[in-house]
Amino acid sequence: MPETGYQVLNSEREEEVHFQFTPNIARNRWNHIEDLDTFFTRIYLYHQRHGFICLILQSTLDLLQVIFLLVFSLFLFYCIDYPVLFRDKPADSSRVMNGTDKVRLSDVFLPASKCTSKFTIFTYLYMIPLLMFALFRLMKVFNVAYHYADIKAFYNVALHIPDKELQNYTWREIIHKVIEAQKEQNMCIHKLDLTELDIYQRILRTKNYLIALVNKSVLPTHFNIPFLGDVIYFSHGMKYNLNLLLFWGPWSPFENNWHLKPEYKQSGKRLELAQSMRKTISWVALINILLSPVIFTWQLIYKLCDNAQMVKNEPSVLSIRMWSLYSKIYLRHFNELDHELSARLSRAYVPAAKYLQSFAAPVSVIIAKNTMFFTSAIMVPILAMTVYDDSILSIEHMITILSGLSLLFLICRSLIDDDKEIVCQESLMTAILTEVHYLPDSWVGKAHTQQVSNQFSQIFPFKANYLFNELISPLVTPFILFFWLRPRSLEIVDFYRNYTAEVAGVGDVCAFSMMNLRKNGNPAWRSPGPSLLGTPTAKLPQVDQAEDGKVEMSLLSFSVRNPTWDPVDIEAKEFVEEIIAKTRQKYSSTSNSLINPFQHHDIISSTLNIAEIPSCLIGLDQSTRLLHKEGLTGRPNRINSSSIMRSSIFSTNDYLTSIEVNQSALLLHSIHRKQLDERGNNTSTSNSQSALKTNTNLQERTPLLKPGARII
């Protein structure tokens, strides 16, 4: 009887068949994978998270965390006799009569029957969502075990990489092996040869859309709050709801992982789809409101468990800076993986922190110094008395007072920098731009102003601000969804129709992620020349252009990091070759010293011409060398370890590549500044400035409905 399809191997016979027919199984096992998005994403995560054992262990511990927090929170609320614990009532009258008043754990902990008898209807309402979440985590454990066992086999069999050798390979080497494996495995039947861009676009399909939504100011991220002014707010809770509404949920515009629903490509149904999206957002906002008490309570307990010990041992940790979630979208290139972004932001951490530290806050320093004086004055006599008689510590709340005063002293001490270094803010901003690649034009030459400092602190806040924003997220997110996101439903529908491109073998992707200069480029980021205004890109409607040079910068970064990738667009290829040639020519005199990381920013900053160089830049070499000694070159440091991807092998080639990317990015900014100066293009300048403005009426910089589209 002829074979009519593939057969699933029986687990009892898998080893035997594998032994006898290894070549055929290896060739057919991964033939024609339907969902390549998920498959390539798992290949990436498998490499970044250290393989099968670490993935299983992490997912299991995530489940145990949820169960622990559920049980522990109920235990704290219902299973402790607090009057006995605080000695407001005697634990046992018989022991009091015998002269023994010691409180034991058995006196404080209530039996399980008494705990459950205190449960109310609100207790069960609190438990149900967490039990569902725990069930979801349990399913995730089995899902990880099942699917990543196949990824493990793919690495071992198809890529010929055993688990013990996994960490010896960089991601660039992994992706080249995947491209080679395609020729044998035929994972994608629509294309014989895969490219780096095909794989990146599948892994980053939804993230590219999210980057474009922020780039075109479609999503509400900027708010004008009374008494606070301009505020950028974007939390993990907000991001999760956006992913649910726009990418993952059954009501999302996506039919599956790789295709939009057909009606979203038809302009005639835009109003109908917008109305449906408004209703969906309203329901999701209502569900968020109903669940907000539970989510807030759980998040509060989780954050306390996760950060309390760290804050107790080192209170100054609350005053360190970290990149906000919004900055990780705003500063991200199209087709840039997580570890590539984390490496850039990690290298930019030190100059960014030093830039904000360079702005003195006289009022806060005066208050902090005087607070330290008063706390010391109170603590010294108490500590002196404890040396004479330690029974003073048994006084009610005495240890609490000492702990609180110590914490307040350490926090105030972290706000005072007695050895404040005299630095030039312009040089620090140049060092920041070297790594992050995106900053508004309005900041050029104004890095020394308080206004720019305040705006930059929005994307590089204190850890305390970050934790506070995450804590209030369950309370704030429903209102943002209903009052700010819901009115933009029509813009979102238009966005999907206008900025979606269908690619053979890949599916529907964000048009900007194609990095096609002819279709989505911005002439203000091109080299000036007499024939520039006659090029197709120069005549491109502004509605088709990405803001802030995002397409140009993404194309440049992706091309340098993937030198074997060949752009299909001739104009894009010529652009990359031109910029790289100019970059190498400009820095050719220092090419032999690029291997020395301590010279990298000295080289770049000394030849950069994006603004009028102030007199303080005369000493730039010394200040930038100091930055490198403190970790500017990307070496992991204590205060920024959380921003570094868990695994990312950083070879010499990767470092040299990052240098060339940074040099090319700065050269592109220099070209852009010259373009704006020569053209007097105030409109383009205001567009770039509005990237960090908070007036919601000015958020839509370009219309999302293309000219000629039929309006119903």
C-alpha cells in the first residue's frame, strides 16, 4: 500500500527506528513547518536561555512562584494570630500562670480549619484569577517540555550542535547554520533559500509592528498630567494588553501568526472594523477594571518579595537609573533582536547615568544633607545606649525606628555626590547617541539645558519610578485603554492597511521592516546632492515615510551586522555601500586601533560634526576615556546587569561590528543635520522633535489614510 502522508513515530520504537534510518528521519523530520514564526522564535530562545534544562527549570520555578505567592498571601491574611504575635493578648493562660510568657510559633500560627473558616466571597474572587494563572503556568511547563524537546533535537541533529557546545556559538553562527539546514530540511517550502531577513522578520513580526506603531505615534504613550506636566507612561501591563488586542487575541487583526485578516486590507471596511475594535477595547478595559484589585495585590506582593531584601541591604538601588520599557521600543531598530538591543543599551548606560548626574539639584541636596544630620542626631544616642544596655531594643517599635532611620540615611546619602566630576553634557550626549542611535533633533546643542535633561529622564528613569509605574499599572491601564486607545481605533485599522506588506515565504509583515528606501525612506536622512530632489524617495508622500530616520538607521544596522545579506532594493544597497564607504574613509586613520575599546568614543567624538562643538569639548578625550574605564564599552557591571540578555557571546568580531554600526549611525546623523540646515526644513525638524512631546493633539504627525483612499 503506498504511503499517503507522514506518520508519527511511536515512542517505544523511536529509538530503534532512529538507529536504523537516521539520514531519512533527519531529512524529513522538520520538512514543511507550518508555523515558522514560532519555530524560529524557539530556536532563538533556546540559544539565548542556555538550552533545554534551563528552559524547563525556569518555567517550573515560574509556576512555583505563582503557587507560593497565592499560598503565602492567604497565609499572611488568615493564618496568623496577629494579636498574639504583637502580644496584645496572652497566648495561653496556663503558661501565664506559670510565669512563662514566651510566644511560640504554634501560638501564632492558626490551624488550617480556622484559616479556611475565615474565607469570604472576596477571598475566592481573589483566588480564582491566581489559580487560573497557575493553571496557565502549569500548561506552559508541559508546553515547554514538549516543544523544546523538538528544538533540542533540531540543534543536535539538523544543526549538529550538542547541548554542551551550545554556549560556544554566537547567534550569528546559529543563524548561518539554520540557513544551511533549510537546504536539506526544507523547513519553508515557499522559498528554497532563506535569508537572515526572512528569519528576523518571522521572529520579530509583532515587535516590528509595535515599533512602527510607536514610531508613527499611533499608540498613546505621552500624557499631559496636571501638576506633573509632560509624562511618558508605558508599562508591562499596558504592553501585555496591547499585544492581546493587536496581535495575540482571537479578536486581533491577525488571522494567524503570519497573516492579517483579509478585511483589514480593504479600505471599504475600515469604519466597520474600527467600530468592532472600539467594542473589543471597551470590553478589555472593563475586564481590567474588574481584575485590577487582584492584579494590584498580587503585583504588590510580588514586587515586595522580589525587591525588599535588595532594598534592605542596599537602599541606594532605588536611585539607580534604568532604561524604561518605552525607550526599549523607541530606541529599537526594525529587525533588531533582544540581545542586540540590550547590548546597545548596556553600553549606553554609563554615559546616560553620568549625563543625568551632572545636573545638580541644589534643593534636593540641601534637604538630603540636613535630613542626614537629623537622622544621625537621633541614631547616635540610641546606639550609644544600646552599648550600655541592649534591653533598650526590646522597647516597642525601637528596632523599626532604627531601621527606618538607617534606610532614610542611606537614601539621602545616595543623592549626594561630594566628588561631583565636572563634565560636559554635550560630550556625554554624543556618547549616548553613539550607542542608542535615536535622539530628537531639538536636543542637538541643548544637552546642557534642564528641559532636555527632564525629557531624557523620561526614557531613563530611576528604578524607584519604574517600580512605582509598574505597581500602578493595574489601576491606570484600564483608563488608558478606554479613554486614549479606544478613540484611535480607526487610526490603528488604517495603520495595518497602509503599512502591511505581503512577502512570499514570510507572510504579512510591517512594511517598514522591509527597509525599502524607495517606498518608506526619508530623504532628509540621505546624502545631499544636486539630484536628490529628483529621486523617487524625495517625491515619496510623507505618509509613507518612517519618522526619525528609523528605516535608514535600521537598514544600516542590519546590513553591517549581517554582511552576507544582500538588499533586494537597489537604492537601499547603494545607500548602505555609500554610508559604509564614507564611514571607513572618515575613520581609516584609526582603523588599526579599533580593537582598543578605550579609544572608541575618543575617535568618534573627535570627528563627529552634528552640532556646533562647545568649548567644553576641548577636553573630550579625557572625559570619554574615563567613561570607558567605568564600563562604557559594554562590559557587564553591577548596576546594569539586569539590562543584559541572559546569554550573549560577545566576540571580537561582534565588538568591531558594533563600532562600525555606531560610526555609521553618527555619520548618518551628521548628514541629516546638514540636510536640515541646507534645506531649512523646519517641518522635518518639528516632526523629529515631536517624538517626545506629550500633547496628545499633536501625536499624529502624518495622516494614516493614504491619498486617494476611498472614505466611506
